[in-house]
Amino acid sequence: MQSRLLIATVLLVSALTFAPVHAQVAPPQHPTSTPYAGDLSIFESPGRAERLHVDRVMDLLHITPGKTVADIGAGGGWFSVLAARRVGPTGLVLAEDINPQYIDAIRKRADNEHLGNIKPVLGTPDDPKLPAESVDAVLMLKVYHEIAHPELVLDALRTAMKPGARFGIIDRNGTGADHGLDEKILREEVERAGFHQVGRYDFTKDDGQDYFLIFEKTKIVFPAPTTTPAGK
């Protein structure tokens, strides 16, 4: 009886820990930046892929042929195109953004570049709208500081990630309102949502101002049931 009570308690605590937050949403605990809605050409500067070392980013996220990748806050699809070429025709890139005009731009770009493995996804500020256990890798490139309720977005991403999937965040230190967020705050928020950090790098900008963190889903480990000796 005691062992069954223990298991039931562990299951209840785990469910509460990782359950989606659908009740009243608390206000942001720190300032956030207004999502960018301007000219997409600023993300297309020559040499950006080399400055970002994007091939190394994809290597560390284990983006290989046949994988499914989620580009969160894809904008005009700059990274989506690079990821689509990396995963090839047997892979898929879910290019998510909350701006319908950007989704249209991604769709046109994929058509123009003959990349049928890019699927535009119109999300909301609190939900990227990805299918459950559908992605092998996720990248947020200078997006996290724009998320007002990260607990909701992170819960949705955790559900969308396959076992062993990698979640990369590239951002810069800041107050939240200046298009950056303190690395310690970001890491604490992500880990509180049921992830654990598996990598930390600073090569994505040569001046070292950016940080690149990689997370995986934290596994829920249940204790083995104990047996009660006969007659006890």
C-alpha cells in the first residue's frame, strides 16, 4: 500500500510540474522587446552565415539529412532555407512566425527557391502551433527576448520535441527590453520549464556578445516500486 501511495504521489507531482499553463497567465516577470515587424532585408546581409557560423550551429543541433527542424520566429525564412538545404528532400523545416506577412514571404521564398521541404506555420505569441513529438531540432535566433510568456511557449515546444531532440537559443545579454536578455535569467526560465542545458557557446558573434545555449528535455524518472515482504 505504501509503495502504491508513493508512486501515485510522484505521478501527481510530475504532472503538476510539466503540465501546460492554461489558467490565468501571470504578467511577464521581466521586460520584453516588441516583436520585430519591419523590413526583412536586414536579415539578409552578405556574409551573415559565415559571421554566425551557422554550419557549426546546425552541427551542434544535430541537424542532418532527414531531420525535422523548427525555426521559431523565422522572419523571412533566412535560417529556414539553410536548414532545408541541410536536411534535404527527406527532411522538413517548420518555419514558424506570428506575423502573417512574414509567413507569406516564407511561402513565396520557398517556392522561388524550389524548396518543397519548408512548411510555413503561423503561430501565436504564446503557442508556435507545432504537432506533438514532431521535431528533432529547434532554433530560436534572437527571438527569446520578445516572448512575453515563455512558460507557455516552452511548454508547447517541449511537447513538440521528440525524445533526444535539441533546442538551441541564440541571444545576447540585455534587460529584455533592449533586444537581449540576461543569460542567467533565460537559462533559469528554460530549465524551470522542464529542460536541462547540454551546451553553451559564444562563437555566434566574433565580439562574444551573443550566447548560444543548447537544451534537451529533462526525462521524468519514476522510482522503482518496492516490494513488501509477505506477512508484513
